[in-house]
Amino acid sequence: MNLVEAIRKANLQTGVQPQVPATEAITPEQFQPEPEHVQEFQGAVEQLTADPNINLVRLEVFMTHEQTQSLLRGALAVRHTVMTSAEVAHFLRLHKAQVESLAEQGQLPGFQVEGSWRFMKSAMEAWLMAQSQQGGKGHHVA
């Protein structure tokens, strides 16, 4: 998910519409950051622009508190690299018992930790992609 998609998702989830109409948007001249932040920013810009291989892009996003929270929750949710049976069941829209049965049969890429099934998120995404590309060939999950 890229930043634009995350912002759209946060906006849709909260149902909050922008409070400032486009005609009343804050212009760069109206925005007055704190002087210490300006100095920090300028120092960072000088370091980054010294490297000819780096492109500097500045993006300002104005969001409500609810939109910011939803965006951060979404960003943190995708950081988990190991999934539980319940998380895989939600991801694949299956029952937890079905996920565990498929893992026991070797049809889902997983491993056990102290008797509980765990699945690498990247492996599950690759497995799902392979299933969709097979188009009816191979194992069916029902």
C-alpha cells in the first residue's frame, strides 16, 4: 500500500470529510513553522542534496486527528511479518480450523512454534498469488 492509498483508506474508514474547502486551503505563505524545526529541516536538506543520487521531495498532508490515527494503525498493521492461524484465516477468509488442517496437510506454508501454527506473511502472499495464477489447477481450498 502506498501513501496515497493509505490516506484514502484512512479517509474512508473514518468517514471524515476534509474540513477546509479547497478554496480556503492554507497557502505556503500562511504556514509558519517553528524556527527550530526550520533549522533542523534546512540541515537535513543540505545533507541530502549534497548527494547527487538523492531526489528530495517535500509533501505536506493536512489530516484530521481521526484520519491520522487510522493511517498510523494501517501502517503498523502491515509491519507484522509472522501471522497466526487466526490472522491467516482472516487473510484468506477461511475458518481457523481449515487453515490449520491445510497446514497439517502441507498445502499451506507454515511451521509450528510450541504447538501453535505460524505463517510468514510473505510466504502466504506468494502462496495466494500462485493459487490465483494456477486458475483451477492444483489444490482447491474450499
